[in-house]
Amino acid sequence: MNITMILEMATSAGDRAAVTAGDRSLTASGLLRLSHAAAHRFRRHTAVLYLGANHLAYPVALFGAAVAGVPFVPLNYRLGEHQLAALLARHPGALVLRPADLDALLDATASEPDQAPGQDQDAVAVTLYTSGTTAEPKAALLRHRHLLAYVLNTQEFGSAEEGDATLVAVPPYHIAGLMNLLTNLYTGRRIVYLDTFSPGEWLATVRRERVTHALVVPTMLARIVDVVHGDDAGTPTLRSLAYGGSRTPRPVVERALRFFPDTGFVNAYGLTETASSVAVLGPEDHRAALAAGDPAIRDRLGSVGRALPGVEFQIRDDEDRPLGAGETGLVFVRGDQISGEYGGRSALDAEGWFATRDRGRLDADGYLFIEGRADDTIIRGGENIAPAEIEDVLLTHPGITEAAVIGVPDPEWGQRIVAILVGDADPAELRQWVRDRLRSSKTPDTIVFRAELPKTDTGKLLRRTLLAELETTHA
């Protein structure tokens, strides 16, 4: 089996549109025909590199590569010239599809396919480059079996209602963009692509296309709630709104729940290496947490939910020993969808566990709380401090809209705590705010204000950029 099976199954929907971008749509049958036409060209190459935004040509290129039996590699077209050249150099013999090439994929014609799609489920389907927030990007390999395992374990074929539509605004080189395509084709939900995100256009598209489902990254969600006027976003068709890709400030979630009162919210946690989500906090969890009087239940708004079918979690200490409920350590994950492979090198241990490099804890009911990347941990006077805990407290202050906490070298304490904030408040008041809610050892030593925080275009905070800037400033 390979992922082309999903598209072939989707053709049972007949003349119903499967994908829409702008004023043009394709049925699943049309998409399959174009994919076979593209495959004739792709077979002469070692891989297909996609350098465009969201476009009808994206699914054609993905499935065309699958039919041809070559890897599909969507790249971040926003990268600088030197960064992009370095990635292109890693793929000799590949076909590069740039924006000017995409329309031609939609106008191609072909007779009956001269070769059946490859059936090797162990072949590499997609190569995705990690975002590189703490190190250089790595090439994560996702094989057909990983992608199929996620789709088949979490979705029901043809389960969407007629008229359902999902809005995809995340970029095509993100794992969420890829899996949204596969899962929505499989369930029968029309996919609506937005090539450039703005909160106003996102809301207008939801209303115009009568969108029922959508996925956003946290920065998108924050910008959307900022432009909503009144107590209702005015999106009556929107039944489900998923968010994920990085930590979402709790105040943003609480505002969104108020502005979209009839929408079910889903917090999805996953990594590129895990072929999409491995844990989900569903709509009922959100509603229960928002209405709960029990602090433990309400705190679940800060969790990423529970493991999806076929997925297991384990929390380990620094000595690789399993920890119990409520204990914080390193998060490991295992399941058929987990790749954990870079350039032919597997990062899975002997029992199939993948180290996410996130720190977190599981409560007694299996809810997973992510406290940040292990590399981000601040060690101050021998105490391990999670930046996320301090950031969450700072974000509850009415004057703060964004927060990043990092550790910088200190000759006495090992590291001192620096908070870089967006907003307007008195630094002394903010330090007291944290001290009152945590303790003195977790109070920022230094507070810096700036107009914005550096992030990837999928919303992940670039801590190494902040650290480099601070080191330059205080050199």
C-alpha cells in the first residue's frame, strides 16, 4: 500500500469537489488523473521538491510523487537564498517545482497510467525538514506506512457530512498541512486552501465557503481573536477548530472559547517525526475545563490531552527510568505512526520509543502536560526550571501579550532568568507578580521589552535567536 490508496478511495465521492483554492476546484477523480499525468514527468527524477504556497498543485505534486515512487519534499519557500540553496543541494537529481511551475501541473493531460503506483509501504513518501528552533533543520523521513497508520487509526472513511469543508491555512511544508490533506480526502471533507494568512481573510473565507472545520497555529489563533468584535465571531458553520504546532497561551484559548461559543475546540500535539498528532484535547475536555470548579480539571486547558489510538506515552527521568503520574521528565512516544528517522538513521530505541525532547508529565487520567523543550530548561542554583511555567504566569498579567523566558550564563547561579516580553507593565510589578504566584527562585532576574518575539512562520518561538541577541547586547 501507499498513500495513493487514499486518493483512489476518495474518488467514490463522484463529482463532489475535493479541493478548492481561490475560484478553482478539483474532484478526487480529477486530482487522481492529474497525479498520474505528473508521475510521467516525476519518474525521471530522484525526488520532487515543492517550493510553493498552498495551491491546487500541492496535492497533485504529492500524489504524483507517490505514483512515481519518489519522495515528495515540500520546502519553506520563505527561506533566505543561502539557506534554500543548502537544502536544494541535499537533493541531487530532484525536480524543483517553483511557483511559476504550479499552474502547468493543473493543465497536464495523460492517457491511462503506464505503471501502477508503488506498493512498497516502507518506501519514503515524504521528507520534511524540522523547523530548527534550537539547531539546524534535520530531514525527517516519513514512510508510506507511517502516514497510513495515522490516517487509518484516527479517521473513519467517508465519515464527513455532505457540505463539510475544512480550511487549511498552515503552510504546505508543515506536517499539519500534509496530514490535513490526507485525512480530509479520506473522510470526504472538502479542503479549502488559503495561500496567505490574515485574520480578516481567514474569517471571511470561513463565512464565504461555509467552513465547518479548521486548523490554526497559536499565533494565528491569537491574531484571529484580536480582530473579533463583540462576543461572537459570526461563524455559525464552524463546528471544529483545531490548534497546535507550539504552546498556546491559556488566555488566548479562553478568549477563543468565548468568541466561538458554538465551536468545538481541539488542541493537537505532535511532531514532524510522529507523522502528525499523537495526543488530542477534544471539545468536551475544553468545555469541561472551562466550566470546572475543580482546579485540577480546569488546569487541563493547559494540557495537550490524551494519546490517540495506537499511541503510547512514557515519562522518563534523566537516567532513562520511567516516572509515575504527576512526575515531570522527558516525554517518549511509541506507535505505528512514529517515524523518528533522519536521513536513514533511526532515533527509536530498542523497544520502539522515540524521544520527543519535550519535558512534560502525565496526570492520573492520562492527560499530557508539555512544559517545554528539554534544551530550554533553565538550571539555576542546581534547580531545574521550566520556562513555560514562568511564561504562563506572566501571560496572566493584563499588560502582557507575549512572553519568552530563557536562561543566560551567570557566574554565581549558573544561569539567571531573563524574561523577554511584549506589552506594557512595570518590571518591578511583574517580578512581584511572578514571586507571588511561584517563588523567588523562579522570579526573572531581568525583564526586557520588545515589539515582537522572533518566531518561525508556524508560530514556534526562536529561543536561540533571543539568546544570541542577548549575548551580543551584553558581550
